[in-house]
Amino acid sequence: DAGVIQSPRHEVTEMGQEVTLRCKPISGHDYLFWYRQTMMRGLELLIYFNNNVPIDDSGMPEDRFSAKMPNASFSTLKIQPSEPRDSAVYFCASRLDRTQYFGPGTRLTVL
Amino acid sequence: GDSVTQMEGPVTLSEEAFLTINCTYTATGYPSLFWYVQYPGEGLQLLLKATKADDKGSNKGFEATYRKETTSFHLEKGSVQVSDSAVYFCALTSGGYNKLIFGAGTRLAVHP
């Protein structure tokens, strides 16, 4: 199994630009999670989906952030417009039973 | 609410030393408990887990026992290697297993 796949691995953009992060969960997993990791705040849960339906988006910091899961094998996290304080590592994870499996992350730098 | 408390790092050890990283938790119900490891520049990897009281999770020489009476899940390894240098996160399931609550992480540095 290839594990959770995220792209791109690194993204550098300028303030005000739109950023789209992508995730392919492990096949057969019914939950998908988006996290953000920073030195200051550690790991934060942004949003999670069950069977492609958003269940809890209370961790999404602002309306600039949005996430979709159009099918069981693909999800996106979009930031529009991006700001320097959005710089972080963004992780996607998928879950089967009680265990979450993380992707390698996307390191986002907003200049 | 549910929470996880880990010992602060960094923990610095010599190769072949014994490792303990303390983790205690506060939770309602019967959470599952996890240790994840994050190597530099990588994502979190599941190291081990335990789903009920007195269960022992083990993997790659690491062990942790789910102690409900002390609400703890301490990570141990008998002989660490330089390659074990990483950040270790203790976590529990919350909200009907839908969410993971993470500790702040403990950085381990092992020197030859």
C-alpha cells in the first residue's frame, strides 16, 4: 500500500495568492483529516470528513480556508487569499477503525 | 475536555541507554492510546497503540502499557540508537474515536 499521498511536498507562494493542497487517502479508509503543524501551536485539527462528508470544520481558522472531498480517493485544502501566517506544514491523514495514518505533509511558505 | 500531557524535552541520551518518555491523559470514556514518531522533515508515523486497559503496545523495541488506574501510557525502550532521534507524540482518541488529541511532543536526541 502506498500510504497517504500528499502533493505538493513543498509550496512557496506570495501573499494574496491561492494555494491548493491535495491528498489521496489510503484506499478503503472512511475518514480523512486535515491538520496544520507549527512550532507555536503544534498540531491542530482543521477539518475531517466521513465518507466524503465534512463532519467537523470547527478548526478551520478563517473563511479563507476551505476543504472538499469530491470522492473517496481525493481531497483538497484551499487557502484563498494566502497570508504569511499560514506558513506551516499541512498534513492529511486517513483512518480505519480507530487508527489514523498520516501523509508526509506539505510545507507551505507564504512570503 | 480530553487532554494529553507529555514530559518536556529535549531528552538527550547516549546510544544504548534506557528511554522513558512519560505521558498522562485526561479523558472521559475509554479512549484508545497511541504513540506516533516524527523524524525530521517527515510526517507522523504510528509507532504503537493500545485500545483498552492493561494492553501493551510494542513495535521496534518500543513498548507502552495502557494504565487506566494512573491514566498513563509511558513509552519505553531498553536500548536506544542514534536512528531513534525524533519527536515522539502521545495521543488519544476523543469524541467517539473521531478525533486524535495530541500531546505537545517530546524531542529525543541520541548521541553515539
